[in-house]
Amino acid sequence: MITCYVRYIIDPAKLDEFERYAKMWIPLVTKFGGRHQGYYLPAEGANNVALALFSFESLAAYEQYRIDSLADPECQLAVEFAEHCNCIVSYERSFFRPILD
């Protein structure tokens, strides 16, 4: 299993828009075989940092999701929404391998 950690820098004035964007992506990750662990919005501390965690069975499965999602109309709508409202300033992805019992 591989878990993708995405750290977003968001526009704090557009938190509602970012939350809408996040809610669009959770079922899309599931649609492509992943398991979403959720988005995490600012609560205390920095008001412009949000996180997302989701997992796929392998890095190859994640890479296939990336390819397939590019052609998916629902994914395209989510990307267009974020671009239109400009709620995301930047983001970075990291990948982790969990240690489970």
C-alpha cells in the first residue's frame, strides 16, 4: 500500500471553495480504486495549510489513477472548479508506506 500525502497552501479567504473542491475529490479517488482518508482543513495555527491523505494498493495503481483521472469528466470539472475559483495557491505531494499491525 502507498499513501499519498498532499499539502496544500490555500487562500484562507476561499476556504469554503476549497472545502467544496475537497468534497468533489473524495468520491473520485474511490471511483478509481483508492481509499480516501480525508481532507484536513485549518483549525488552529496556520490558516492557509490544508492536507489530504489517500491510499492505493501500489504506486503503479496510483499512477494508473492519475492517467485515468485525466480523461474523466468529473475529475476535469473538479480541476476546472479549483482553477476558476483560485482557492489553491500551491501544493506538494509525498508518498508514504504505512506500517500496520
